Amino acid sequence: MKKGIVYKLTIAGVLFISCYNTKSSRPPASRLPSLKEIFKNDFLIGTALSAEQIEEKDSSAAVLVRQQFNAVTPENVMKAEIIHPQWEEYNFDFADKLVDYSKKYGMELTATPLIWHSQLPPFVSKLNDADSVRRYFEDHIATVAGRYDGKTHSWEVVNEALNEDGSLRNTVFLQKLGSGYVVEAFRLAQKAAPNTQLYYNDYNIEQPRKRAGAIEIVKKIQAAGVRIDGVGIQGHWHVDDVPLNYIEQSIQEFSALGLQVAFTELDLSVLPNPWGRIASADISQTAQYEAQMNPYTKGLPDSVQQKLATVYARLFLLFLKYKDNISRVTFWGVNDGQSWLNDFPIRGRTNYPLLFDRQYHPKPAFYTVIETKKKAGIVIH
Ligand code: G3I
């Protein structure tokens, strides 16, 4: 990105931080610019909804979601442990409510996850023989994908099947069904949901080795004559380490395979990452260590707020550059208070990864993201 633009975005960030700190200067929600309007000719702007948000229990969240987003993803309610708790028992209550919600507000729905090794119902974890796992796999795809065909725009058919080195993750599906299970999941999904876009979704697949694994998966699906429409790059990054070069290469490489690219779970952590540090075995140091790992309990310092705003802007400038290849940018949650990053990898921290704060007010990053659209005509060639 050109230095001048970074400078302007930084200035914009500083200005907005000044406004942000003056409560009275916050515009009421009804006068806010709208992300979905600003980017309406570029890509959809989505959010993940919790069960409470699907039911519109919190009116602040409900108003903001309708105003800012034109795409929704279930954060949890379509996971197998919820939607398919027993062999013959399905629980479609919240998934059906989400379908109604998306229809009512004209939002594009992405259903997820269809096949994922995590959050499986207990009965699946107890299956020992390949035939039973195959029966679960086939029944689940036919029943769940079939039910929502024509009601959801897309399915994330297989989620997080890869290790960091690009090899297939050792899951119950790999163990019992063999490495062909990913292609098979897409084949069955295509049959059950012929009118639904089919995506492979994973985190860190912008990283070269894992990306190569994802490309291999895509090529195998295509070689088998099975449909795959897109790849979802989740986008759980740290504000100090957003891999813009790798993201750009990934958009180019996945697009070259004829796929749409979606950013499906975007959030930027601002907290220290415990991985990579030497763990202490001294129990007496634990409290201090945890306090150090949770430094912003009383609010985010302006410098970090500004960094978050600038990094989000850089990311959106990149997204705008590739708007023809990107179908959707979805944030993983509506506001900071809802984010899973408050409890991962350490429970009970105070993180600030999204564009809206705990009171549903827009943060400086919201405004610098909006600004990118105004600047894009100048910057992007
Ligand atoms: O709903 C129960 C509640 O009844 C219970 O009292 C409470 C006790 O811990 O748990 C609640 O369920 C939690 C659920 O979120 C809803 O809040 C689960 O424990 C918790 O494990 C679950 O975490 C979710 C996580 O996936 C695992 O399913 C996060 O909300 C969700 O944001 C996260 O999302 C994943 C994507 O699906 C896949 N990609 C990575 C992403 C982040 O991990």
C-alpha cells in the first residue's frame, strides 16, 4: 500500500479516536454509515449470529445487524452436536429460525459446518466401525443439506480438514472413510443441495503449506467431476501479524482455479498470544502471567485502537483490489463482547477484535474501513 494512503488512514484513525473518546459526539445508530451500503457493489458484508441474536433478543444488536450487514452465518446453531444430537434425532429449531430471519431481512445465508471433526454429537465419537461412520456421514449430509437447499445460498461443506503442513487432519472421517471423504462430502452435498453454492472452509489457508493442501483438495474435487464453488478463508488473525502478501497470493491462486473467495470468520485479536512463549511451571507466577496476558481490561489504549483501525483499513484495501474475486467478507460476531476471542486461547480475557465495541458503538476501525471505499478509487489501479 502506498505510504501516503497509510498516512491518511492513520490521520483518519486519530481523528476518529478523538471523536470516539467523546461520548456525546457519537452519532446515533440511525445516522451511521452502513457497511453493506458502502460495499454494495463490491462484496457482501456478513456477520456470525449467536442463538440469542437470531431471536433478536438484544434490540441494540438487532438494529445494528439489520443496518450494517447483508449476509449471515450461524456461529453455532448448525453444528452437528446441536442440529443432529442423536442417531435419529435432528433439532432444526434455531437453523429454521435463521432461515426465516435471513428471508425476512433479505440477507444471504451461509450454512455451516456440514462436515467438521469438532463439536460432533457424543454418539459419533463412540462409533468404532467404518460402516456406522459412513452411515452417519451420508445421513447427515442428505438430511441437513437437503432440508436447506433453496433456503441457504451456500454451504461450507467441509470445515478445517487440514493440518498446518497441508496434510489431512487425523479425524474420525479420515480414519474410518479414508482420504477420499472430502471429495465424497462434496459429491453428496451436490446431490442433496443442487441449488446451493459449495465451499471448502479453513483457517490459515492463506499460509503457503496449508494453502497447497487446500489447492490439492480443490483439484481432487474438480478432477472427480464434482462441483466446488468457492473457498472460505476464515481470517482469524492477530493485529500484529496480518499476512497481507499471503492473503493476496491466496486470492489469486484460488481464483485461478475458477473459485470465488470468501472471508468467512474475520476478526483481529489484539491480545498477547501465549503460544511461542516458554510456559512456566511455577504455580505462584500464574496470576501475574495471566494478568500480563489480559492487559486491556479497562479499555483499549489509543495506540492499539489506532493500530487496529489502520490494519483493518489495509485489509479492506486489499479486499477492494480483488472485489471481483471476493463474494463476501463476514465478521465472526457482531461486537467485541460476543467474540469467541474473549475465551480463547485463555478464558475470561477482554479482547477487541471487531468493528463494534461492547456497547455496539462503531470503533475507529469501522470508520477507517468505510474510508477505504472513498480512497479506493485513488489507491487501487
Ligand atoms: O451454549 C452453551 C451453554 O449452554 C453452556 O452453559 C456453556 C458452558 O461453557 O457453553 C455454551 O456453549 C458454548 C458455545 O460456544 C456457545 O457459546 C461452547 O461451550 C463453546 O465451545 C462454543 O464455542 C464456539 C466454538 O466455535 C466451538 O464450537 C464459539 O462460540 C464459536 O465462535 C467458535 O467458532 C469457530 C467456528 O465454528 C469454526 N472456525 C473457528 C471458530 C472459532 O473457534
